[in-house]
Amino acid sequence: MTRNARLILDIINQSNDHLTADALYLKMKEEGNHISLATVYNNLNKLCDQGLVRRVSVEGQPDRYDHTEKHDHLVCSRCGKLTDYRFPDLTAILHEQSGVDILSYDLQVRYLCPECRAREKETKK
């Protein structure tokens, strides 16, 4: 693994955020690393292909990157905020209902985050 790939992987694994490639690039630059945005994207693609990083896609937003520990996401339908959530594993239930072996799944539950819900209440006043 290259030095840049290791740095990117470490940042993702130590972060509680769901960082975009741009955010990773800026974070690396702030830490004094000389890297191009293209190098960040190339390394992210390789890390995803190797199963070391998880790409999280939300319609209308840039891809974000996350650690691979099994978890699901709550996605705010208004602002796109991602929140980690641990639902019980659905693999056995999905297998039972579909009759096929489930390799993996990515559950995204839509909701309104507390901040957007509060803004909605304020605009209705």
C-alpha cells in the first residue's frame, strides 16, 4: 500500500464523519501532505475496490467514504446528513425471503434530521 493510500485509510478509519474526496484532500493538505485531488480519487477507488473503504452514495450529493465496519445509515432527505446506525443484521432474513445468498447490503433509511425538523417547524410558525 502506498503512503498516500495508508494516510487516506487512516483518516477515514479515525473519522466519525463521512468525508468526501474534497474533504479528504483538504484534510491531507492541512496536515502538510503534498497530494493532488486526482491522487486522492485514485487511491479512494483502489481502497474501495480492495474492500478497505466503503463508498456511500446519496442521490444528488458527492460520494462519501466510510470505514467498513458493518453499520447502516440514516440519511436526511432534506440536507443529506449521514448518521451511522446499527440495525440488527438482516442477512438471514433477506436470504430467507429471497432464496438467494446475500453477499452484502447497504441500508439507507430516509428521515428528517433534528436540525431540518427544527427549521421546518420554524418556517411553519
